Amino acid sequence: MVIVVRRFAFRGRKHILSNSPGNLGGVIPLAMLSVNEEGIIEYVYAGRGFRSKIAGMNIVPGARVRVLWKGCGGIMVQIGESRFALGFGMAMKIYVRRI
């Protein structure tokens, strides 16, 4: 008899929440904002590594973000005076409220 143990990809996944993804209430993924549209970051739904990576870019809840450019695979955003390029998948994990 062989016992198979599965490891789930979600192991260790944590998230920064002010709302839960099931109760969006006007909150949308950053990737869904239009060019030149602004929003306030509400939460980041991702693992520890991703959160620490974007925290180094000052992409944290409460920050004001503006979409500068959207392409077929990425998005360029401005936070304060800094500009960052994010992949579409990364931008889908960052939830914002439109201003």
C-alpha cells in the first residue's frame, strides 16, 4: 500500500487584509485600473516573499498608486515620485479602491 501526501501550493500563503477577497465592496485588482487612473491600495493577497518584494517598492496598503502604462503582459505604476513595472500576475494580487 502506497500513501501519497500532497503538498499544496497555498502552504504558507499569508495576506495583508483590510477586507477579504470574497467581500470586495468596490475594491478591484490593480491590473483592472485604466491608464491615468488612480487608486489607494487596500490589501495585497499574496505570499510572504511577494509581499516583502513589493514592500521594498513602497507598494503597501494605504499608498496612492497611478497607472501610467498598460501593455500585453505588464503594467507601469507610479507611487509618489517612483515608477515601477509589474507583471500582470503581480498586479492582479494587489487590490485597490478607485479615487
